[in-house]
Amino acid sequence: MLTPEQIAETAASIAAMQEADGAIPWSPGEHTDAWNHVEGAMALLVGGQVDAAEAAYDWCARTQRPDGSWPMRIVGGEVEDASTESNMAAYIAVGVLHHWAIRRDRDFLERMWPVVRRALDLVVDLQLPFGGIAWSREWDADGPATINREALVAGSSSIYQALRCGVALADLMDEPQPEWELAGGRLGHALQDHRDRFLDKSVFSMDWYYPVLGGAVRGAAADTMIAAQWDTFVVDGLGIRCVSTNPWVTGAETCELVMALAAIGDSRAEEVFTDMQHLRTDQGDYFTGFVFPENVNWPVEQTTYTAAAMILAWDVLTGTTPGAGIMTGEGIGVDFEPIALECDCPSSDRFAGVSPGAR
């Protein structure tokens, strides 16, 4: 297990790549997206880089658009892709609750609450009839946006975690958000019982473990889910494949699996975490991945999101900060009852004709 000093070194490597306006790009000169940016902010806080973390959240508040979204790609302060992904908008709720768990800063919470509220209102508006969340929307400041009316397992699983965090924040602010609770219940049902209605991205490891990481699947179902694809994705001694068909392991996905395993009490979490440490450099940053049997790092740059995922996984394994419970779900304090509202499940009769606004 890495030492706190090594974690601080890695956090410093993320801060060194942070731009002057607070943005955390994938690597110097690359683009920033809101999801990986927030993940970076969380890791900075765990690693003791408080000022850098707060600058990152200030960036979120400044760059959020009126509809609650952020552009998909920002390079050097300029928008390169104005569309938005729903999970990128939602993840701010996870970051803000994580910050609260560690810092207990009421001023920060009150400053960021409107940002969270706008983001999750947008996400709930993108919920599809079967319960999944539409994965993206083309943004148009002057006219109606085009919604891509298909859902991704990984993205919707991340949104499930974000909705739980959002409801917890709403409780802290004494501003209940019943529509978020309804959306979370419907989304949980879809992720548990209707994964066939999501886009088929099963070659990607994220589709395998993310329902567990996001908290929608627990208990025996989670154990079964992890066991089903273990041999497909896990490469002993190296980490996990990003894509089942490619001989390429990636550090961020490996560390996310570590957190999913820890959340369900799977004792293999620490071993998998140790396996990915071959990606660490002498300076404490991390290569994105490793191609075998050629045994080369690819891409050649070190990425902030890989370093961030590693720090958060370390925190989960060591329990160093109260933020660790946000990543396993144990520290959120909110659970959703699965709700079948607009599908062909027998339980859907219980909510027939009930609109989100009525609950």
C-alpha cells in the first residue's frame, strides 16, 4: 500500500497540470471535461491540495451553463465541443458531497448548492421512459437541443451515485427534491432489471463493474455480476482491460474496479490495486495504460484522471478521509427504493399514471 507521502506526491502532480483558471485537463494541452475534472478535484482534496481543489470547484461554478450543463470538451478555456453528456453534468453532486464529508465547510456547500441543483434538474429531465438517462444532448444557446435518446449503463450508473449524493445534499440544505428521489428509484430499477434496454457496450469494462461502483447493484447480484466477467477483463499482475478485445490495461478503470470491489467487501480489491502500480512513474504521476505483450505504456503521457482514480481508490482501501464512504456509498446516507414506473414489470402497476411532478 502506498504511503500518505506518495499520495501527496501524486496529488501534487495533478495540481501541476491544473490550468490557471482552475481547469484540470486530461494532460497538459489536452481537453477538460466536467466529470474527470471533478474526479481530479476530489483527489486533490484527499491529497492535501486544498487550494487547488477549491479552484477546481470555482471553475465548475463559473463555467456551468444556464441549463445546468458543461461543454463536453474545453481546451485552453475555449469550447471545442459544446454538446454535453448527462453523467458529466451529474458528477458535480458527488464532488460537492465528498468535499462536505472531508471539510464540513458550510460556506462552500451553500455556494455550490445552486450548481448541483441546476445540474441534477437537467439530468432528471433527460430520463427516458424505461428509467435510464439519455446519454447526451447537443447544446444550442438559441434553439431547442437535440437529445440522443439512448442510455449507457456506465453513465447511468454514475448518475445513480450522483442522484443519491444530490438527495443527501438536499437534506443538508433542507430543500427536499422529490423528483430526484423518484428518478433515482426508477433508474435503480432499470440498472437492476433492464440492462438490455441500454446501449450494448459490453466490450468495455466500465459496463461490467459500474452498476456495482455506482451503488445500484449490491448483495448477491453484485457478486454474480463481478464473477461473470472477471476472467474477461482482469489480467493478473497488470490490472484490467479497458476493452475486452484489446491487450491493453488501463489504470483508471482498474482503480474504479478496486472501489467497486471494496464496496461489496471483495478481498481482491487490494491485490488489484497493487497490480496497477506498475503505471506509476518516479515522479508520482501515472501512465494511462499498458499494452501487452509488447510491454509498452500507451498513451505515452501521464493523465490526471488516472492519478485521481488511484488516489480515490487508495482512500477507499485505507479509510484515510471521510470522503472514502462517498465512493463506496456507505457515507452517502441515502438509498432509493427501486421503482418500476413505465415498464412492463408487474410492480409498474403500483405507479401507473403517476407523473414525476406528483411525487
